[in-house]
Amino acid sequence: MENALTIAGSDSGGGAGIQADLKTFQELKVFGMSALTAVTAQNTLGVQGVYSMKAVAVARQIQSVGEDIGVDALKTGMLFNAEIIETVAEKIKHFDWDKVVVDPVMIAKGGASLLQHEAVSAMKEHLLPLCLVVTPNIPEAEVLTGMTIHSQNDKKEAARRIHELGAKNVVIKGGHDEDAKESVDLLFNGADFEFFSVPRIETKNTHGTGCTFSAAITAQLAKGLTVYEAVSVAKEFIHAAIANPLNIGHGHGPTNHWAFNSEKGRTSTWQR
């Protein structure tokens, strides 16, 4: 049994954060574990409160998991502040974990900030150099690079800049290409670009897509897949989750974590 760890915040609405991560791990048949960085009061309408854990509490959770159960792959989500980011980086180095996926969560669907401003520098300095894969959406990639992204060439340049920060593989997600007919994710490994494209689905039920996508990558890496293979499965997983909405809540509803395993006769939609 492979084990996957999520280091992230809690979503009381159940659609994002560690709740989405653990659901994804379960669906992809890896044993899920968690280290909680913050508690949020939120629902499909937005974030009503954010309550950070102390860094020492985050460190103790990670230590407890690492010294007993072990970690085949891990992902980070909402880390909230610079002290927690530095603490997480120290634990990753302590255990010499190399299958690290960083989802640089910065802003919630409703617009609430989930990462303090000074934490961006800490993420770039301490965490990105340790990660195997980083999965920013377009606004997050713009914050990390200081550039504006409008085109595929812009995505490529942003991926190069983020790779220079130390991330071994960069996936810039295409969910914010609002005028495009397809959702195109870009993977850059430092040498080659790969594109993963699926038809865009017009829906408001996209809460937790970034968490779910990065968790799916993490699960596949834990099982021994390559980064390319892991991203391709994650793209199918999140596309199925969006295409089969649960229609929960009155705002940005969650995705359907059951959909990937429920669909019959799936065919790969990614292109190399």
C-alpha cells in the first residue's frame, strides 16, 4: 500500500483542501494522511474565516507521520504564512522526501487571500527548490513570475522562470483561459514542453479543482508513475470530476471525486 501525505488547510465545506485531497487519494487507491496548516470556515459562497495553526503543530504532525507510517509522495496546499512554509521545507529535507508536489494556493474561488504576502518569497526561496512538481494556475504563475500571462508563449516563458526557481517540473494549468474552447495544461520539465488538452466545460462547480488535480498527481507519483503519466491521469481525473457535477450549495460547488471511477469506457484525451 502506497502512502500519500497532504500538508494543507481544512475546508469546512468539504470541496477543497485536505478534504478534497483525501477523497482523491482514496479514489486513486493510496492511503491518505494529513498535516493540518489552518482551519477555514467556508462554503460554496466564499471564505468566512481563516485560523492558522502554529508552525510547531504543523511540524509535529509531519514528524509523527514520517517517523512511523512513511511517505511515498506528498503535496502541499494552503500553507498560509512564511513560518509554516519554512517549517514544511525543513521537514521535507529532514526526511529526504523527493516526490513533492506544490500547489501554490494563494486565492480562494471567492477571492479571499489564503497566503500572506510575505509568504510568497518564502515559497520561492524554501519550497520550490525541493519540489518535483509545482502546479500553479495562471494568476498564481503571474504572482510567482511577476509577468502577465495571455498566450501559450507567455505560459512557456512563465514555466521557464518558475523552473529557474528550482522546481523540477512545472505544470501551468489552463483553467483560467476563459475564452478558450479547450482547457490546456502545460508541463515543462526543463527541456521539453508537453500539452494536455480537454474540452472546456462551462460550469460554476469548480471549487477545489486545484487541490484535486495536485492530489491526483501526488497519488500517481506515490504509485511509481512518471511525472508525465501522473499529470495525464490527473487531467482525466479532474475533467471527469468537473463534467459530472454534484450541484451542491448556492455558489461555486465542489467537483465530483467519484466520477473518474464511475465513468465506463474512458479514453485518454490528453495529447503528446
